[in-house]
Amino acid sequence: MKSTSKFLSLILRHKPQLVGLTLDEHGWAEVDELIRRVKNLDRTTLEQIVASDEKQRYSFSADGKLIRANQGHSIPVDVELEELEPPKILYHGTSERFSASIKLRGLLKMSRLYVHLSSDAETAEKVGRRHGVPKIFLVDSGAMFGDGYKFFRSVNGVWLTEHVPAKYLKESF
């Protein structure tokens, strides 16, 4: 089931064309079409993946006929995020090997639509461990918001912004 979840992440966030799937402008795909196009996927398995995914990567529409990834897209979709005032401090977990570049250039969205931030250091550390020796940066999101930067929170609690300039970052030790 884990490999199926990873494959869903790939097609719902980055490459729907791999299975000939069409996403609407908000990233939604028809559940029945997804099931038809993904080998060994049925409604029960899909529901289990959505319910058990520890990062809550996916959501069903209210009527259960559509599914989408909550964030992390590299393809242009509008997941209908509401602009919100963030907590004063947010966290970004990465690998130590990226520290020098981040200190110089800030946090860049790279191939994604947004930079991903966590509301707690523990989550940021988990994210950082996925990429190697973890490095945590504190983001002065309160100051950024005060300076006019926009923040959004996805339905699974991940904070999103388009860029975090280096001046708003502090290394966590």
C-alpha cells in the first residue's frame, strides 16, 4: 500500500499524464477515473490510503467523487488556499548539505508552487531527516507577514509561502 500511496503522490502532484489522468484547475481528479487508470487500485484501498496517510497528503471532495493532493504540486493548480496570518515563528526542515545555499538565497520553492513550513520543530526535523542529516531553520513568519508576504495553510496543516528571504531565517541549534 505504501508504494501505491507514493505513486498516487506522483500522479496527483506532479505527473497525472503518466496514467492519462486529467486534473481540473484546482487539482481534483475523478475518483472513478483514477481507479480505472491505476493498476491494482480499488475504492477500499484508496480510502485506506487517504485515511492512514500520516502526512494527510490527500483529500476527497465532500461528495467523495473527487480526490486531490493537498499541497506539494509542481504542476500549476489552485488548491483554493485561504490567506491566513501565520504564527510568529514557523520551521523549515531540510538537509544540512543545503544550509549554505539557504543562508545565502533563503528558502526557494524550487520545482513546487510554494515553500513548505511546519508549525513545530518536531515535524520540521522529520522532514529534514528524509533528506539526510537534518537542519532546522526558524522562520520569522510574523515579521514576513507584517512586511506583506502572503501565507496559506493547507488542509493538512502545512504552512505555505512563495519565498522566504534569508533575512527572515535563523538556524536552530
